[in-house]
Amino acid sequence: MPTQVDKDARFMSAVLAASEDCIKVLDLEGRLSFMSEGGQRVMEVVDFEAIRGCAWPDFWEDAHSDEARAALAAAREGRSYRFHGPANTAAGNPRYWDVQVSPIIGSDGAPEAILSVSRDITELRASEERYRTLASELNHRIKNLLAMVQGIVNQTLRQRDEPPEVAKTRLSERLQALGAAQDLLMSASRHGADLKQLVETVLAPHRFGTRIRISGPALALSPKCALAMALATHELGTNAMKYGALSHEAGHVEAGWQIEDGELHFRWQERGGPPVEPPVRRGFGSQMIEKALGSYFGGQAQTQYAPDGIVLTLRAPVAGLAEF
């Protein structure tokens, strides 16, 4: 009949086999003398005898090897030590570990061996890295958005010849355009928004059947480029509806782009509206388009006041459009 000692031994063996932690016993010099069955599985060890007696600090990379030695020194002094660090499995696969090192006290009250328990936290570490990256990106997006809002407010309030209620309406519309772009960015991947989807979203309130034709290949924009394009497209659409091609029933707009030799060629062209004359004073729209749009895209934007309709062209290198 099995004794209590036998039962306890089987129980401990089952626990060690089931545990996903890598439980090791080291001698006082830090050499491997035992590794749990579950630990061998996590560390992808096929034959423990092949690594028995190996120096445990040698399993760690760079500065973490020194930390492993510091952990051994603490255990020899009767203290516990904890650290995080990278170490490959026996199969060479990279892992990141949470390590607890403690002394095993002998009958004389002094450490006679060292216990090391390593937990694989690779996924947790990756999640933390993703969180830090997203937090950094969010911070950057907020700064860009606030800078854009500040520019909108300053430029709008400078139009002193406009009644307050008109300025208020213009400001509200511009902020709504930014809001629509921001909604699109939040629903898209964290890398930005597609140019076609962005233009269609911003121009949706102005589209009358086929009077606005949008064409062009898919192209990912960074958050800052997306916000600049959203505001510029909103200005163009609003002005076309109030004063330009869309203010006449026969008028229409073509918004299209193509990629040539690594460069984006964007073109907004109005036709069929009232005759166009160059403005005596450049307003918010032209300043936003030619300064902010050109600057954010790292290219050059130009507005031409052709007699049959306004034409906006933007040329910018594609390589930088999706960069954070």
C-alpha cells in the first residue's frame, strides 16, 4: 500500500509536469541540476542530460547574463532576487522571462542549492510594447490635431470682414470636417486612412449624383496627411458649392490622382460653374491648401484660377505619405 511519502511524491511530480513555469534547481555555483518536466516543455528541451551541469547565466543574453549572476550571488547570501530578461529556448526560439531566484535552505540554516522559477511572458511583453507604441502614436496624433485646430481658429478669426455668425458657421464646418477625418482614422488601421475613402467621406454632403467624380488608386495616408487632405477637400467642396462649379446646375468637379515615378499627382478641377477670376485677397482656403497641404505631404500644392473653373494640383513623393 502506497505511503504518504509516495503520494506526496506523485503529487509533486504531477504539479511540476503540469506547470507552465520552468522550475530549475541549481547548485551554489549556478550549474543546472534539475529542470521540471513542464519547464523542459516550455524551454523546448529534448534531453535534459545534454544540458545538465551547464552554467545557468550562460543562457542569458548580454547584460542579463550579469543580472543572472547577481541573482545567484543574492541567493548564496540567503536573499531572493527577481528580474526580467530575454533568453532563447533550447531550440533557439526567442522568449522573454519573468525570473524569481531564491535560496534553498539546508538543515544547518545556510543555502545548499538555488531555486529558479522562470515564467514565459513573451506575449505580455509584446502587448506592452504595442500599448507603448499606440500611446506614443495617440499622443502624436493629438498634437497634430490640436495644431490643426489652432490654425483653423486663428485663420478663421482673422477674416475680419465676415460677420461673427458667418465666421462661427465656417469654424464649425471646418471642425466637423476634421471630426469626420478623425472618425475615419479611428475606424481604419492605426497606420492612417485610404485617400479615396477619405475624399469620399469628406465630400459626401456635397455629392449630387455624378456631379463630383472621384477616381484614383488606393493609397494609405498617415494621420497627419489624412487630416490635412480632409480639411483641404472640405474647403474645396464648400467653396465649389457656394461660389464655384457646384453652385450651377451644369457644373461638376473631378477629383482624381495617380502615381507616376514614385510621386502622387492629385488634381481637383471644376468645370461648368460661373467665370472664375483670381481673388484680390487670398483667404483661408488657399492658405490651408497651399501651405498646410503642401507642407504635410512634403510636396507642393498650387491653385490655378482658370476662367472655366478652379484647378488644384498637388505633387508629393509617395514614399513619405504613410510615414508616422
